Amino acid sequence: MEQEHHKHGKEDWYDKIHLYLLIIPIVFFVFSLVFLGTFQAKNGDLIYKDVSLTGGTTISVFDSKVNIDSVKTEVLKQFPDALIREISNVRTGDQQGFILETKADVKDIQPALEKILGYKLTQSNSSVEFAGSSLSSGFYKQLRLAVIIAFLLMAAVVFIIFRTFVPSFTIVLCAFADIVMTLTVVDLLGINVSLAGVIAFLMLIGYSVDTDILLTTRVIRRDEGSINLRVWESFKTGITMTLTAIAAVGVSLIVIYNYSDTLRQIFTILLIGLGFDILNTWVTNASIIKWYAEWKGLHK
């Protein structure tokens, strides 16, 4: 009865529009590629990088009474690239101080900051970290290579599992689209990606293929029910998985938003990526795999 209801109530409209639905992700994908190409040409890279990836100085000042807005205004006059974030008590939310990040050398930024604050920075009221540009640049290149290798290994595993070009290529394409679209939004938001952000993109590669593999396996390797029913059953399972992950990541982001820059960046990137994964799995992959299954006659 359920299959019959599905067949007559839902298959007709989906059969007519499923390929037209591809227009939506195609528009997003093309826009993302054009944007990232322009961004690369303008900035010399695909992301805005923080000092952990470019090299520079990080100074943590432990002063609960300092006026951070005033300090930020004065620092930006001399160091426009500087980024200042508040340090808060995790339990109470009270201000504990601030963190300053800049590409400037420590010998330039520290005297200027001391003049703005009106006191000397010592080991008891601050901490100073400096990373050379060559070291950070080499580290970033290794991280970028790690992301590329992880993606290629994921693609190799997918092709080994399915051993057919169209389903395998579609899964890889959807994972690539998730990364590209997420990267575009991250750049549009002006996020300075740190080591944590690169780790988030590595995690996103794994997240991106889960529901795609679920959908593809059920549609092309099972023969019970119509193709639309198999897609629908996959959707019910897959969307539950993704929405559960989104809820968990979203709540975590809200809880730690003002307390941990590292976790905030990881959760923000994952949340964006999971949102695009819904589009690319249940529109892009579902439409293509339905067409492929019909073309191959994988239905009753």
C-alpha cells in the first residue's frame, strides 16, 4: 500500500522535474568556481589565512579591565591587518583579556601595544608567540597537500567500491562541490582560516560522502521497489543523519561561540558544509543516480 501510494502520489511529479532540479546546484557550483578563481587571482590563494598559516605575532593580554574596543581602534590605526578577540571566562562569560594577531614582527607590535595600554607587557600579564613566515608557509603547503591527498584517497575508495564510472564520479563530484561551495561562503564571510579551519575541511570530506554512498548503494545495488521508492527510503535515512549532525554541530557552536575561536571555526565550517551536502546529495546525486538507474534499466 505504501509503495502504491508513493508510486502514484509522488513519482509522477518527481519524474518530470528531477533533471530540472539540477539547475539549482549547477548555478551554485558555477558561481563558486568563478568566485574562487577571481579570489585566487586577487589574493594569491583560495582563503584568507590567519597568522598560524602566514606567520606573524600572537599576543595574549590578561587584563579584565582593559577597554578592548578602544585598544582595537588604536591598534588598527598602525596595524590594519590586526585581529583582536576577547578572552572570556568559560563558566561566567566575564572578560579576562584579549588576543591580538598580526603579521607584524613582535619587535614592532609589542612596543606599540605597550604604549596603547600604558604599561609594560611581562610574563605575568601576557604571553607572546611568533612564527616565521617561511615556517608557516611550509606548514600551510603541507596541510594543503594533506587535503588534496585525502580527497584523492576518498575518490579512489569510492571507485573501488562501485567500479562503475557514473555513480562513482557523481559521489566524488558532490563531495568536491561541498568543499567548493563551503570555501566560497567562508571567503564571503571574511573568515581568516587557521589550522582548525583546514582540519574542518578534512572532516568535511568524510562527512560529504556518507549519505552519497548510502543513496548510491540503495539505488543501484538493490532491486526491491521502484527507483523512486529506493531514493525516497534513502532520503528518509540520510536526511535524518544529516539533520542530526547539523543539530549537534549547531548547538555546540552556540555553546562555545564566545569561548573558543578554534572550535567556533571548526563548527562554522562544518555547519556550512553540511547544509550544502543536503543540496548536493538530495538534488545533484539523487537526480543523476535516478537517471543512471533508469538508463541501465535498474528497476522493475
